[in-house]
Amino acid sequence: MPDPRTELARLREEVLQCDRKLIGAIARRYELVHRIGALKRQLGLPVTDPAREAAVVRRAAELARAEGLDDELVRELVWKVMAAARGEQRAAREDDEPSG
């Protein structure tokens, strides 16, 4: 049986690795959202697509439940990440507009 302090340190290191992966996944999602935003601008599509956003949140909740996670927590997290991405897409559009 491992020493409890050693096991605690090992588990904390694993949590840190999970956090790194989580932050990396969020960063990758932002990269993709920036590319999507640029394509939306080219196509003349709006930043917000409520039906698409609702579907993304539903899918995330389903994935959360499948993993035994609190789906409401995941919904809230995904909504916040999407809201931040919408804000960045809107800001990028403002940067592209000619100044008056």
C-alpha cells in the first residue's frame, strides 16, 4: 500500500495534468471558433445561431450524463464558453468594420 502522502501528491499531479488538458481543449475550441467566425463573416451569417447553440449544449449535457457528471454544471460551463466566443466573434467584426 502506497504512503498516503505520496499517493496524495501523485493524485494532485494527475489533477494538474487533467487541468492542462482541459485548458488545452478550451484553447483549441477558441481557435476553431475564431475560424468559424471568419467564415461566418465571409458568408454574411450572424454571429448567433440559437438553434445551433442549444443543440451544442444538449449534446454536452448528454455527454456529461454518459460520464456520470452533473449535466447542469456542464451546461453552464458550455454556455459560458460559447458566450465568450460570441463576444470575441462580435469584437472581431467590429475590428473589421471601417471607422467612420
